[in-house]
Amino acid sequence: GNDAVIVVLLDKGADVNAQGGKYGNALQAASYGGHEQIVKLLLDKGADAHAQGGEYGNPFNSAAYSGHLRVLELLMS
């Protein structure tokens, strides 16, 4: 699924903290969607949990706004 695509992109040199789009970056988009495995993967690959940008400002706000408490816990760990 999406996990495999993300791994391939990151292994090919994609910037894990690239900015753009409605959610600002991939970690914010995954946080908003409640995609726990993708959040873990992005964090393991060096995604910045405090990166600013996008509609919700940062991954914490994205997860909180959409009610994904487990994602918030992942971001805080």
C-alpha cells in the first residue's frame, strides 16, 4: 500500500520534510488522516514533528483537529 510507496520515494532521495500542499508536508497529511503506520515511518525517516505550515499549522494540530489521539501520542514520543 502507501507504506511501500513512501519507502521507495524516501529511499530514492525524496525529502521527508518537503513543504507543499494543503497539509504542509507528508507528516501533517498522515497525522490528519490518522495513518499511524505512515506517521511512524516518516518519523523514523527523520520527519520533523515540529515543522510549521499547511492548513493546520503543524502535525500536532492536524492530528488533534481530526481526533487522532494515538497519532498525537506517536508525535509526542
